Amino acid sequence: MNNSGESAITPRLMDNIERIKALYADCFDVVFHDLKCGRKAAVIVFLTGMTDNEMLNRYILDPALQKLADDEGGLNALCECLPVSSFSQVKTLEQAVMEVGNGNPVLLMEDEHRALSFSLAKWEKRSITEPEAESVVRGPREGFVETLIDNVTMVRRKLKTPTLKMKSMRIGRYSQTEVVIAYMNDIADPALISEIESRLERIDVDGILESGNIEELIEDNPYSPFPQLQTTERPDVVAANLLEGRAAILVEGTPIVLIAPTSIFAFLHSPEDYYQRYYIGSAIRWLRYLFALIALIGPSFYVAVVTFHQEMIPTTLLLNMTKSREQIPFPALVEALLMEITFEALREAGVRLPKQIGAAVSIVGALVIGQAAIAAGLVSSPMVMVVAITGIASFLIPHFTLGISIRLLRFPMMLLAGTLGFFGLMMGFALILTHLFSLRSFGAPYTSIVTVTRWNQLKDVAVRAPFWKMNRRPRTGFWNRYRQGPHQRPGSSRGGSK
């Protein structure tokens, strides 16, 4: 045993093999292949289906059997004759088992205190395609996949500088999931990277199967309905955030990457905002702000007005609404809850059904059920219209994680508006704002951008300023505050602002 409690590889080959076989008892896919390396006995251990058998035979077994036929053997002699350069030394049985579990064959030899691990892992993987959860209007159409090394490579292709650092660790007692922290060494705050490493190292669970498991374990406020880490499956989004001083957490086995820290406004921005003209991006951004507000308080506002504040409705419209509601047996609050729950059920059904029929079922179902409910006198026409507009408004939010939070908060807002009117609506809205201003994402205020007085910090929030005017990085950029040189304004040799 060594100082860390791990079992060292002994010179007795059969003792090592017996201990590995005991660990892999009842595992039919583990292969123990006996061979001779010169005059020494050796065994190579690998997992069927996770190792490239053709490469194993061509570059390891054949040279070991042919070139060392008349040699004394030994790992040093074997290393000299192998054409494979990607191998490493293993000194403990725990390391050997870990390498085998990763798909890398491990060769153990008689009279040797170490073993060799060969990087010959191979398994079926999904090819790089367009992101599924984030539609692309303009920009790169490649998305992350479930293979970590491919995801790391896609980020490296965007940022080729050696200051892009990738720190690796393994989390999960049984899954041993590889996790990589990516950041720009000369831009990111060292305290942020240390905090992320500290939170990840504190995780002690059986397994990590998706980045969502990590997100729940490292966020600042686990009881908040709002997401505190940004998620994406687009390499260009990760690269853009790294250039602003943030860090990315890539997890083996999932295409979803976590970005920290983040703010409420990051979930209302789309990558396409930066790939088209700035006035178009600004107009669409303000449209999102407006409809995000409608998605949150649209039904609540209608319920409050109809129930308590009819004097705010023009007389002609009030008469039409009264006529539409005269056969409705339920109050406005029950009517709104009934329609909203039905709409959410239809939306969830559309997601779970096969893609070919999911969209059609959700759209046709909403039309049919809405019309049938009006004809049956269960809901009024204005309520169906309000719910439809609210549903459309929620689709304008680019990030699903914020969209689902707003959809859930809509229900307590309706209850407050239906019982207390505008007072309840404003009270609920004030509680949400208070929570947002107190929320933190890895220590950074969730709404920090709107609490500063510098115009530079609002260039990418209130509007999407021209790219040549956004010279400074946000406050997440620690060391290198300038993202571009002066005089970047097109058509001018003296333009550009700092």
C-alpha cells in the first residue's frame, strides 16, 4: 500500500491479475489476454466494446510478439519497439482499473512494479450536428456532443491561444465522470476559478450523469426558481463568455455546458444579437424584454382588472367582455388557472411526443380545446386570447431554463392578483424583484449590470451597442479589461470610444 491508501503493482504478475479479476468478477466484457514479451509473461486487460481492437493488434500485440521474440523483454524494451506514442505508466492497481474503465488497455508484466496504459479507447459516438435546443438563425451551426474531448476541441478551434486553460477532474464515486473547467488565464478572475474548483471538489455523490446534477450542487441559492448558471450547447457562446472573463464547465456524457457567473439578462440575450446589425439586435432585445414581462404578469393583470378594477376597461370593451362572460360559471381566477394548466399540459405533451407529430398535436390541440371550451361555456373568448398571447410571449425567451421559471411564477402571481387585485400583483412583482436583487451567481450579483452607473456596463443590456463601441469587457473580466484596440469604428481612423 502507498501513502494514499492505493494498492501498488507488485512484481508478481499473477497476484496483480487475481486482484483485478476479483474487482471485475461477473463482468463478461473484461478480457485478460496472455502473451509473451520476449521471455517475460505479460497480460493485457481491456474492455470489449470500448477498445479499438484493430489498433491493439496492429500496434501493440504484433510488435510485442515479433520484435521481442528473442529479447529479454521488459517494459523499457517494449516501449522502444512500440509505434504508439500515446501511452502512460501506471503504478497502482486503482489507476490500472481506472484506465481499463475508460477503455484504455493496460499491459502488466512479470517482475515489473508498473504497467502501461495505451490510449486506444473507442466507442460509438454521435456526430457533430446543429444544436437541438438552441435554434440558429445566423452563426455557426455546430453543437456540442456527448464526447468531452470533441467538445474541448470545438472550443479550442474558436480560441487558439495558449492562455485558454482546461483543468480536468473526476467527480462521482462510481461514475468517475470527467469534468473540465475552461477559462482564459489572462482575463478571468483567479478567485472565480478557485471558487469553482472548491465547489466541484466538495461534491461527493455516487455518480454524475448530466451537467444538471452539477448545477444543483454548486449554485448559490438552491431554493431559487431562477437559474444561476447559464447553459448552452453552442461552442461560439462558450467562446464569447470566456472572452468576457467567465468560466465554462464541460461534463463528459452531455452536450450541455455550464457557464458561470451569469445574470438575468444573459438569459434574455441570443447569440444572433451579435451577428446582425446592432439596431436590429437592440429592437429584438427590447421586444424580448416586453414579452418576458407579459409572460410573467399577462394573465395576472387580466384577472386583476376583470375581478377588481373594471373601471380601467373602456366601456365598449367592458360591455363586450361582460357579454362574453355572462354564461361562464367560474370566476376569472379559476378560468385563468384552468386555461393555463391546460396550455402547459399541451406544451409538455408536444415535447414528449415524437417530433413529427408533437408540434402538430400541441397546436391543433390548443385550437380544438380552446374552441370547444368557448362553445361549452367553460371559458370566455378574451381569456383564451390572453392565454394564447402569454404562451407566445414565453416562446420569445431564448433560454428554456428562464422560460420555465417564468411559467411557474405565473401561477402564484395569478393567485395574488385574483385575491388582492393590483395590490397583490404589485406585491408579488416586488417580491420577485427583491429576490432577484439579492440573488448571487458565484458571488456576482444576479442584476449587477443594472446597479452600476457606468454607461459602459449598460451598452450590452439596455441596447446592443455597435461592436466597435464595446471596447471594455464586463466586470467579470479581471485582468485584461479591454477587448479591442481603439479606432475600431468603420470608416474612421480616429473613432472608437473607451
